[in-house]
Amino acid sequence: MAKKSVDKKEEMQRVCEQMGVNKLYYNTKGEYFTEPGYAYASEAGDKKKVGVYIATADKEEVKEPEGGTDE
């Protein structure tokens, strides 16, 4: 069975709403975290591989990791 293609911003917005948070940290593996320490640890401390997604009622903002993604 084929996977549905989901926009990353839509997915992160849904996770934010579900978890009741305004900020998510994500890594190059596609994992989401609410605590930055866990996101950095998942990338062996490489902060360049961790991105931040900020969602509010008024705007959405995505800060891409400096190192890019492995996709």
C-alpha cells in the first residue's frame, strides 16, 4: 500500500495542535520533539541538523537546519 504524501508544515501544525505546544524541534530523520535537548541528542549534538517550527494563531514560521536534510 502506498503512503500518503503529507506536507511537512501541515504535519507539524497538526502535531503542535495535538500536543498543545507552539514550538517543535525536528531532526533530519523526520522526528519531532518538544524539548530541544532531545532533538540535539538525536543528532549527536549537531545543532546544525536540528530545525525549529513555530506555530501561532497568526503565523507559521519554519527555520530550516543549516546542514540541510538527508531526503
